[in-house]
Amino acid sequence: MLKTGIYVDAENIRLCGGYGMRYDILVDLANTNDSIMLRANSYLAEDQKRTEVDQEYRHKLYAYHDVLRKCGFKVIKKYVKHYVDDEGVVTTKANADMDLAIDAILQSRNLDRIILLTGDGDFIRLVTALQNKGCRVEIIGFNNVSNDLREAADLYLSGFLIPGLLPFSGDLDGDNWYRGTVATYKTDRGFGFFRYFHFTETGLKAQTVFFHCSKSAHEQEAHVFSQHGKIFEFQIVPTSRDAAKVEAQNIRLLKADNY
């Protein structure tokens, strides 16, 4: 049984496409037949000055913290500091990187696997330090993820691809929506297979589903299916010819800065 710790760089995730991320899905990711969540920390910023005067901000912030605690996460706050330069310009700073790194190093003595949610390349040294202590380190990020950080990890997963981790936008009608990447694509014939994930008792499992570019919003720009790493949203529905078989329809490219 792998003893797993989850460490969330919440401000980085929030600013890089992960706003609205569901923490209960992270718990599901850590708790499988061969893994159990032992530690779960989320590092957040709080503006104390705003908390004192803005009731709505205070209510939303503390309600958010309560949700995290109910999911089994320890909330570690980093209070925003305000700085005024010689020209009177006010800047704010609330960096919890050091807190996260120290906690992860100290707590890793009791862990086998660490799931780190961030895209910040400043954590590369932490990743290698944890690996040198014998831990497996998995990175989950959304947009603007450092390429060097991806390469340093034992496994990198886009948060967009983890089922349920990030809700779909409200303009998508119906059920059975998924996100996936192109596994294979026949340019001359306009069809291929998407690779996507679903949860099993042992964790995430990859599957593939057939698609044709004519069932997408990109039939006139089918070259997007040949571009490495692009993420698509689609529904999996029975085919019109055989209800026992399924295919991807209503396909559209995920609008994100990068993956």
C-alpha cells in the first residue's frame, strides 16, 4: 500500500486555469486499492486587510476553506503582504513556496508517493530532492506548466484530463462529456482515436474512442488533430449505425493558454 501525500500550490493552480478544482477528486486519486492518502495540504493566500473590511470576501474565503477541510485537507495560509515603493506604488506578495517545500521534505519520511499540484518551475529542486529520498513524485497542472518541471517528475498529468477534477463549462448540454488527447489520427481519411481517462479501483485507466473530424467544430481546420498535446472536449455516444458501439461527437478544442 503506497502512502500518498498531496500538496497543492493553490494560488498557482487558481491563476493557471484550475479555478473551481474539486478537491474530493484529488482524494479519490490518492485513495485506491494500492494507495492511501496519508497527508493532504493546500497552501493558500489570505489578504487580512481585505478580510477585516470585506464581508463577502471573508465569507467566500472561509467557506472555501471549510470545503477543503471537509475533504481532508489541512489549510496552510500565507498572509498577503503589501509593499509601497518610493513612488507610492503598492505591490502585494503572498508566496507559500517555501512552506510547501519544507513541509513536503519533512513529511516525506513517512510517504512513498507525492502528488504535487503546481506548474511552477521553482519546484524542480524539490521534486529531485523528494525523489532522492525515495519518493515517487507526480505533478498535476493546468496552464503554463514548466516543461522542465514536467520532465523532472516521475509522472505528469494535465489536470484537464483527470475526470471530474475541473467542471465543464455551462454551455455544454447533455451528459457523457470527456476530455482527451489524440492517440492516433489518419490525416488523409479524417478519423482517429482519442485517449481519455476514467477512474477504476486501482486509479486512473486510459481508454480510447473513435472519432471523425466531421463530428467536430474543426472540420475545416482538421490540422488541429495532428498537433501534439492538444486537449479536446467531446461526448461519447452510441453510433448511428450500431447502438452497441460508441464514438466521440460534438468535438471541440479546449480553449486554454497551454497545457
